[in-house]
Amino acid sequence: MRVGVIIVAGGRGQRLGGPVPKQLLDVGGRSILQRSVLAFDDHETVSELVVVLPRDLVAFGPSLVGATTKPCNYVVGGERRQDSVQAGLSALSSSVDTVLIHDAARPFVSDAVIDRVVEATRRTGAVVPATRVRDTVKRVAAGGTYVAETIPRDDVWLAQTPQGFRRPIIDAAVQLGATGVEATDEAMLVERVGHRVEVVPGDERNMKITTAEDLMAARAMFASVPRVGTGYDLHRLVEHRPLVLAGVPIPFDRGPDGHSDGDVVCHALCDALFGAAAAGDIGQHFSNTDPRWKDAPGLDLLARTVAIVGQLGWRPASVDLTVILERPKLGPHVPAIRSALAEILRLDQGQVGMKAKTNEGVDATGRGEAIAAHAVAVLIVGESE
């Protein structure tokens, strides 16, 4: 038996959105496409591979996928899925007698699933891996909002890939598809040509990445623990400067001296976020020698920081602050400060902690000469900006 694998990556992933085709997005240091190809390239039963790509990406196929140990061809996909599969079949060598067809958007297919599909294809000729549904299934009439019937869930399975077929069976199915018959997967076409399709156990982890939420869940598999960072900021208090914390003006006769607005709350949080993302510190990103940041509002720098860590694949999960100021009393302003921070960080106020402390007359802050802030930030995997 000689096994050939067609990896269908001819679409654009429009439901996911964004300028980058879905199959090229990074998940745990490799693209979705690379992970799907690698799963089959590493499998001992596979003899050759065909990757179906959009026309403008085919020439870049070898660089997008990287080196493979098995022969790998790259072909242009068609308008419909079955057109792409037909193009992939045409690129397989004539010696291939068993064909596996896999969605590139399922990058976590396991050796065990591939084994089950190959073995069952050898026996029955047409196989689809699938998982049972857990929830009660309701059918709603087209265009309606009311339940038409409740379908016994024991009768409902969720199809996955790779789907396996003996070569003559999938050839006949694709020829039927070429006549205009529409199908959502190859097994459906095989059913139409009159061949029974066996179901073998799939795997819940063999997820298909379709939406932004799917992508976030996939990336979360490679970041099992949150990232924590700390930040600190201190500024001398001088006359003729406003005292502003997280954009909230605090009535006082002095304010922090600094290149920007001296907002210790936002500056400490910026350092905490950068620290959690291992992305340097506030001075590297917003240098006090750069005129762009002269008198820059702290909330603006914080918003930019959130965007930077977002580009690295992280988002804030919670923050906590301690502000040290001898006077004036900050207690009455804490709710407004927390609200302003929550909006910029895209958090609920319950995820933003803040305490106001004095230094009991000790050192520069205790003498009323300075204001300081300590911050802790927790980051979790998030959708990149």
C-alpha cells in the first residue's frame, strides 16, 4: 500500500479575517500549514504529499512549508473544495493507491488518528474520523427561529479529517463533483457514488481553526501558564506641574517632574506589561530623549504598550497597583483611576486593583518630595493585533 496525502490549503480563511491567509498564521512557533504538513511528513505510512495553495502562494510553497522528508508537490487550488482536491489527485503519482485528504486548518491531527484512518481505509475503502456530539441537537427549519425537531444525538457525529479512500473510489467521487454536484467534504461525494463510508474515532484535539476564538484556543495550547511582570516608577514633585494619574486630574499645588506627564500609575503599568511579555522596558519603547514623548499622556503610552504586547500574542488578564503619596489623599480618586485603566486595558474594573499608601514620613516620598507606584500585571494568550 502506498499512501499519498493531499493537504487542502487553497482558501483564504475569510471567516477568521485579517490580511494574512489563515493557514500562514503562527501557532506555537510554526504556521498552521507547517504543523499540518509536519504531522503527515513524520508519519511512517505516508509516501508522498501534495499541498494545495492559492494561486499567488504556490510559487512560495517550499519556503512556506519548509523542508520535508517525503516528496512534496505544490498545486493551485480551485474555486470549490472538490476542485482543489481534484488538482491534488492529479499531482499524486500513479503508484499511490490510498489517498488521505486533510484540511490544513486542522494542525493538531495525531498519529493515532492517522493510524486509524489508514488501517480502516485498507479494510473498507472509505473512512472518515469523527467525534460524537455531547449536546442535544435541534434542527431549525431554514430561515426560521423555531425548533423543527430534536435529533437523537447518538445518531450525530462531527466529521474531521484526514478522510481516507482507496484511489478508484475517490477518483470516481471527484469525477462526480466535476459534474456540478456540491459537497462539503469528500465523504459526502463518496456517499453519492454509492460507496459506504466507515466512521472511526476522531480526536477532540483535532480541532479546525475557523474563527478568531479557535485561533486563540489553539495558541493557548502552547501557553499553559500566564505571564507575570512587575513595574515601578518614581517622580519628584515640583511646582507648576499638574498631578495626573491615569488621566484623572488630582487637585494639588505640585506635580511630577518628567519628560512625559510623569503619570507614575501608567508608567509603572507599562513596565509591568513589558516585563510580563519579556519586551524590555518603558525607556526602550518611549525614550525620555525622544521629542515624540514630550508631555505625552500616560494613558496614551499605556494604550501603545497594550498594542505592543498584543502584537506579541498577549493580553492583560489583571493588574494591581500601589501608589505611594504622602498628600493629597488619593482614596476619593481611586474609582475613577481604576475605571480609566480598565477601559485602556480592556478589562472589567474587578480585574484592576489599586491601593493608595503613604510612606509614614520616611524618605523622599514620606517627606512629600516624590510620588511612586508599584505595579503587577498578568498576561494571558490573546489575539495579536
